Amino acid sequence: MRLPRGRVLVGDAAAMLARLPATSVDMVLTSPPYFRLRDYGVPGQLGLEPTVEAWRDGVAAVCQEVARVLTPT
């Protein structure tokens, strides 16, 4: 899959990253929500987990996907 250059992808970080091939992105910019600070009204959103540990695991899962899609350079 060849991705267009200079394209900004906007959406849920976990969902968007899962669609991308490995080592296909030069930069990722994300702003994960703090634990229980905001409700964006989206089911399953990151930040409203019942425990800090569940929130941490969600943030870690996004970070693993970021590492997977980033190019080595």
C-alpha cells in the first residue's frame, strides 16, 4: 500500500494506526487524553476507563502502534 505524501490523518489514533502498514509513516502527532479528565461522547474512548491501569494499557497500545508504523529514520 503506497500512502500519499503530506497527508494529515485525523481520527481515533488506535483505529487510524491499525489501518497503516508497518514502517510507512515519518511522523505521528497525538494528544492522548488524561485519565477521566474529558468525555468526548464517543463510546470506548481513551481516557474514560474504570481504572488508571486500564487507561495506561490503552495508551501503551497506541504507543505500540505508533512504533510499528514509524519509519526507522
